[in-house]
Amino acid sequence: MKLFVSEGNPHCLKVLAALEETGVKCDVQLLINNLVFISSTERVVPFISRPVLPALLPPTGPHLFSSNAICRFGGKDCSDLCNQWLEWETTELQVKATLKNLFWGIKYIKLQETLSVADIVMWAALYPILSVTNRFNFEGERNSVKAWFERGAKLQSIQSAAQKVLQGKGLQGMKTFLQRQPNPQSKEIQTCTSSPAEAEESERVVSEEEMEAAALTWSKELQDWPLPEDRQHPILPQEDKKNILVTSALPYVNNVPHLGNIIGCVLSADVFSRYSRLRGWNVLFVCGTDEYGTATENKAIEEGLTPQEICDKYHAIHSAIYKWFQIDFDFFGRTTTEKQTVIAQDIFWRLHKNNFLLEDTVEQLRCENCQRFLADRFVEGICPHCAYPEARGDQCDKCGRLINAVELKEPQCKICRKTPIICSSKHLFLDLPKLEIQLEQWLDKSTSTGDWTANAKQITRSWLRDGLKPRCITRDLKWGTPVPHPDFKEKVFYVWFDAPIGYLSITANYTDKWEKWWKNPPQVELYNFMAKDNVPFHSVVFPCSLLGAQDNYTLVNHLVATEYLNYEDTKFSKSRGVGVFGDMAKETDIPCDVWRFYLLYVRPEGQDSSFSWADLATKNNSELLNNLGNFINRAGMFVTKFFEGCVPAMVLQQEDKKLLALVAWELQQYIQLMDKVKIRDSLKHILNISRHGNQYIQVNEPWKNIKAGDAERQRAGTVTGVSVNIACLLSVMLYPYMPTTSQTIRDQLNCPQSVIGTMLRGNGNFVCALGAGHRVGAVSPLFQKLEGDQIEALKKRFSGQQKVASSEAATAPAPAAEATAAADPERAKQLSQAVVEQGEKVRNLKAQKAEKALITAEVTLLLDLKKQLVLAEGKTPEPAPQKGKKK
């Protein structure tokens, strides 16, 4: 007889313990990596539709894969009462793990003097809750739970099973397993599809209790809460509030953000900040431009401006773009400030005092003509690996190999084209290995209690996997925060040590009481929003700096990282004119709210996603125009057309209560997902509500009933009144996503101001905000159709020239070996910038230790760009090296 169990699985824990307690002997096979269960499980239980463990293979008879059925297998200690509790645990506690159900279990626990199989089953089910005693108030009646739980923990059968299943990791071993599981699907609980409204769902069954509860909430009064817009600055943490500090990764100042940058950082952070204010939380949302470093100096040289002038120019561009996208910062600052210098230098001195800095000598190239050491981006030469003549000082963009600038053959200063010399330069390093234990202890706590995205955890683990190494925090540049140490007075801080400190200095420029946010971990929850390439600097480097400073800094509780948003079937590139950048969106005449909606609809939460013009039109025309806009407009128009602009009296029937319950459930799901920062999945529930509403109107046909007898007219009034109140609720739920549309709906329906502060409190409050006699305003359509020719024109406009160039290259006859293509200086300039951008992306992927296949794909794209650049420069491309041959 064989028993197949998996590491960390709570069902396997109770099965092993129960069988050992009842004396059943079996061959236990433990599958360590739950990620590879599928094939193994299908072989164990070939006839079930989904992989399930534990599974028991008896010598004779059928397979057993119900955990409680396996627990009964021994035949001992299973009285009728025991069987009843096993059934209750399966049908009630596992399906709806609520406090109500938990305390039904407490009544059972109080009555039993001896421990049975049911006790073991319930002990394993409640282990994740009761093992964290600081989260459970053991007082009064609940004290018996504590005694019962401790008694069970001492059983030899439970201890032995826990050792096998949890592998000595305790609760963390079970958490790891549970976090990898898909959400359960049942009549009460439905999972979100990978994108909103991706598939039609079966109608949810609503209980009588849910209908009555929804009707009771409907009858309640609106509460007079403060409006999100009524913020008194400066916003500071409050003793009696949930204090939320939101940061968006600081956009680098030397470029214009594209749609991927916007959704990955500022837009996602804006949606969560707006939502948090609706929840009644005390929120501060800060961001700003990251302005120091080599890239700024390069851009200044390229445009013939000073670094400060470049910063001023692009800071204004960024500010204007985010204002148009309605990013509602509490403060949008910049890093080139005196506060940045003071705070960064203070953290530096604390690290120095606490012995977390190292000195080391690094060989670097120095240009005697320019009288400066050359940072990576200021030097070019021949690659020592593939002989490419324009390799940069940190990486060759042709072969993709990382290189040290001193290894370049025939190096040249990019500024003056003189040959630099090799000199030694002394630098300071952050001693990450010395901080590694502190970091891991903090990460264990933060990732287990906070809402870290899966990619953030994975990237962080990859950095820790091979052990941390000292990281240089100084650079031989002029444009940066000066290092205050007298032995390093000619140097500045490296941008990735300096830039995250910008969160602190920007807050300090907002309020002199900035430390109430940044040195107050017990009262403040910190949310960081970013794309995945920024993760290691926020999860490893910056936390190590703050931990080493030992000054009670607030560290990130929730690290929210997106994957990448691509453009159609390629990448965004300003130099090649590919994709929509922030300053171009306004020129399309597509409203800001539609841009926000679509970017959030395709937000790359679990994997890379793509912007598509055709899909944008489809989602606008189907979800916004035909679903959401259609319902809200019909509801308002019925009031205007049939009831002279006043909401009619409503007499609720069972059908109406059922709709209220469905809407209340969708609202609860929206809140639960948004609390976990599942922004894309939450949007689905808004659209589900309007779908429910459209169906409700279509079935009840108020336009027909209004022309019939009194009973039918009353029915038309109820349907209209309920519908217009659902539209009011939708205006509140839409506010984080589409603030202008939200306000327009509330204006058209003349909604009381208090709806914005009432609907999302607690678990959600769908109240009748627009009672009988409420007068609505002028109602008009919310959205316009995007026509095919309009979309085709926009797609062509933002497609760039790369497809034309590649098709021409494919059809043109091959030139003779000695022939040289005509030079195209303008094209060469564009491609040169494209190569820089793509090379930077490759370097970031390698720094993150990304998957090899992903890096290879990006390197291939980089090499293709380099070939196009050679052609544009009028040179003959070098033949590709033949594999398998060595010189």
C-alpha cells in the first residue's frame, strides 16, 4: 500500500498523522517539488480531472484521494460524531474558512476529552491560524482552543507527520505550498481569469441569506465620510488610521516615458493610492525624477546643454505627461536637491560608522585630455572577444559579453576621441555579505506578511541564491551627490545607491516631518511600485543600506512589480519611432481615461503583455461602449424619459434581491483583490457588475412595462431605480481607474458626495444612495466608438520604420563583397540610440539573472539592430562567425 504526499501540503499532514495514530502501515512517497506534481499525480490517480495529493493506493479496491476518506481508512476511532465532524470540516471549514465556522469548531473542541481522528484533521486545518499566536486573541472561551491545540501538537503522530511534510520549515513550509496553489473554484468562490472578462462565467448561485443580507445593506444610510479630494497637506501618519506610504519607481530624467513605463510604475501606484483613499486609509503618494548619473551627463553632451538644464527640461516633460494621465501625486519632486545630499550623506556616514563599507582599488580608464576617469558609457573600443569596433565600456552590443573597460582594445574617450590611459582608482563598496543575514531575516518577515508579487520574490531569491557580493557605491563622475569622505572628495555616489534615497529626500522636500513616514515602521506600511528590472535595487541594495544605517528606517512591506508591456509584436523605441510615448498619447485624441482603462486592462501582472491598437479598439467598443457605458446610460435615460428625471419608488422582489446579492459579491471580490494590489483582476468585477445590470434590464424590459398597467409600471420603476443605483456604485468603483469618467457619472446622476466615501468601506456597502424622488441631471453617452480607419491610421503612425527596413533588406539583392551601401546619417543616429536602449535592456536582464532564453532573444534583437546600424553608416557588415570553428 502506497501513500503519495507532497511537501507543505496541509491535507498530507493530517493524512500522515491520522494513519500513524490509527496504526495503518504504508509506503510513504514524498514529492518534494510541488511544481512538478501534474505528471506524477496523473499516473497515481489516472481518472481524475485535475492533479490531487494526497493519494492512497490500497492493495485492493479503489484509489483514495479524498484526504478525510484516507483518514477514515484505518477504521479505528471513527464514531458517528467523529464522522460528522470530518464531514463538517470538508464541506464547511475548507470551503468557507470564516471566524463563524472556526467558532463552531471551538464548541466541538470544548466538548471532547480525548483526541480523535477528527481532532487531528481539524488540528491540521487550523494549524496555519492557531500557530501564529500573536494574531489570535486567546481569551475567555477561546482559551480552550489554545489548550486543545497545544495538546495536539504534543502527539507523536502529529510531530512525525509535520517533520515529513513540512521538512522542518514549520509554518513557512506550508505557506510556500499554499502560495503556489491556484485559487479554489466553487459556487461561493470563483477565480479571476488572466484578463478581465476573458471568458463567460457560469451564473453564481445566491443563497437566501445572501439576498437578505444584501437587501439589509441596501436599506442603510449613506455615511458622511471625508472625500478623497479633501486632503489637508502635509499628510502625516495618524495614530488611529491605517497609514499607507506609496512610492513609484523614480523615472530617469533623460528620456520620455512610454506606455510600458507608465503602467509599470506611476499609473499602477496612482490606482492603488486612489483606491486606498476610498477605503478611508491615510495615504501619502510620492514620486519624482531621478536626475543624477552617467546617463544625464551623456544626454547633456548629446543635446549641448548642462546636466542641470537637461534635468530641468525633462523634469517638466515628465510632470506634464503625468498630469495629463491624471496621476494624483501628493508630491512630485526630484533628486537634485539639498535634502538629497544631506540624507544620502547621513546614511553614508552611518554605514561607515557601523563598518558596513569597504575600500578597494579598481583599474579604470582615464582621459588625460578631459582630465577625468571615464565611466562605462564614456568609453568605446574594440571588443576583446569578437573584435566588434564599437564595444562599450561595460558590454559589447554585438556579442553580448560583459567586459571590463580596461580590457577594450584601442579604447577611445567618447567625448574627445583621445586614447585614455589605465589608472588605479580607489572606491567604496557596500559590504552586502556582512548584511546578508539581517537582510534574509527581514525578507522572510516582509515577504510572508506583505503582498510581494511573485516576480519580486523570484528575482530577490535569485540574487541571494549564490550569496551577495560587495557592491560599489561610488563613481568617478561630476554629476551626482558628492561623497563626503575626504579621501573620496572627487567622487559621487553611484546612482543605485543614491537614487532610492530620493524617496526620502522627496518626502523631506514635501514636509519637514518626513521622518514620521520614513522612520516609523510600526505605524507605516510602505508600498513600492516598479517594473521587474528595478526589483533587486529595492529588495536587496536599498534595504541593506537602510538596515546598515541602523536608524529605524521604514522598509518596504509590499513590493509590487509588473512584467514588461511590449508594443504590438516588438519593443518601444523612441529613436525608431516605435510605440506610443507619454507626450504622444494626448495627440491621438483618445481620452485619457480610455488610455488608463486599456493599460490597466492589459497590465502585465503575471507575465509580459502587449499593447495592441486592434485590441484597444475592441476593448473600447465592447467593454466600455457596449457594456459599461451602455448600462449606465440606459439606467439614467430611463429615469429621465419615463419618470421625469426623478428616481421612482422601488419595491424589491426576489429577483431584485438576487441582483443586489450578486452585485454585493462582485464588490467584495473587487475589494479583496484591490487590497492585494491585483489591479488588473479587480477591473473584471466592475465589468461583471455592468454585465449583470444589462442582463437585468434586458430581462425585465422597463420600456415595455412603463406602457402597461399599474403593477407593470411599478415594476418598471423598481428596475429603473435599482439600475441607476448600480450605476452610482460603478462610479465609485471606477474612480481609481477612470477618475474623469467616475466624476462624469456622478455629475450626470447628481450623486450625493458621500457615496464616494461610503461604498468601499469595510467589506463593501452597496446602499441605496439614490432614493425615491432623487433628481438626476442631464444624461449623455460616456464613450465614443473607435473606428477602424482611425485605428489603422494611428497604428501606421506609431509603427516606425523598422518593418520597412527589414522588408527592404529581405528583398534587396546581396551586394558584392567589395561594395559599400550608401550612408544615411539620420537613420544611423536613430539606430545608434536604439542600440544604446537595447544594450541597456540586455545588461539589466543579465544583472537580474533572468532566464537564458529571454536574454538570448534580447541579444538577438540587439545584434540585428547593430547590423542595421552598420548598413546605415555605409559600412559593409562583417560576416557572422561560423559555429564550431576556432581560430
